[in-house]
Amino acid sequence: MSSVQFLQSGGSWTYPENSLPVLRGTDNRERLEAKPGQDSVLIGGGGGDHVVGAKGANTFKYEKASDSLSNEPDTIFNFNPKQDEIDLSEVLQENGITAIHIQNELPKNVGDVQITHHGFGVSTLNMKVTHEGPLFSVRVDNVKLLPEHINFYNSH
């Protein structure tokens, strides 16, 4: 990716009982980095964040559609398709979406999902979550993102 800009590190770690450590971002654009060798959950919050995975199983979790919009999407770096996942279950639940439709064209109806792969190693996930407003969107650097990398309905 040639247009990567430097973002200040941000977020704060919490350690919920009986759960993985969580790095939660703010509504500012920031860089959130997982700790190497530690399974964790990364929640970007608003703004076009750079969310960076590390060795260990990383869950890139989105709680609200406004966490990553098409006009300022998050970019996920170091995504390991063998053990990491993007968790969209709360976004779907928040918007009452009970069925998704993966398709090749830009989403038109609520529940439509498009995953595109660009020749320079970036995948983009776009999802229509409301009738109006921008699409939920997230970019994944250097990975061919597939539907099985996404947790739509808290199935894990």
C-alpha cells in the first residue's frame, strides 16, 4: 500500500475476567497495535484507524456501523487468515440484520455485502447496514479476504 500515513498510537487495554484482553480505540484516527504472542480483541472505534494484528489470534471487532465508514474506513494490517477474524456480529445485531447476501456488486439493500480484491494486495469489505448513509467499510492490507474470515453472527 503506497499511501500509508503515520497515525499516533492510541487506545487503552482492558483485561475483562474470563475473556481476551481488549484494545479499545477512541473516535479519533489512531494506530492500534496488538501485543505479539497474545490473543486479543481490537476495537477501533470511530475514525479511519490503522488496526495492526500481531502473532497470536486477533479479533478485529466492530460494535457500531459508524466504527468504519466508506468515507473513512479502517485499514487492518498483519491479518492472518489462518487464525484472525473480523467480527461484525454486533453491527448486524445493532441494525436488526438477520440475513446477509454476499454479492459482486456494490451493496444496494440492507444486508448486502461485497468483498473486493485489488491488484495491489488490498481487500475491501463493504456492507449496507442502513437504508440511508454511507456503507460500513473496512480495508484489509495484503490479504485476499474471504467470507470465512468474517464472523457475521457470533458463531464462534
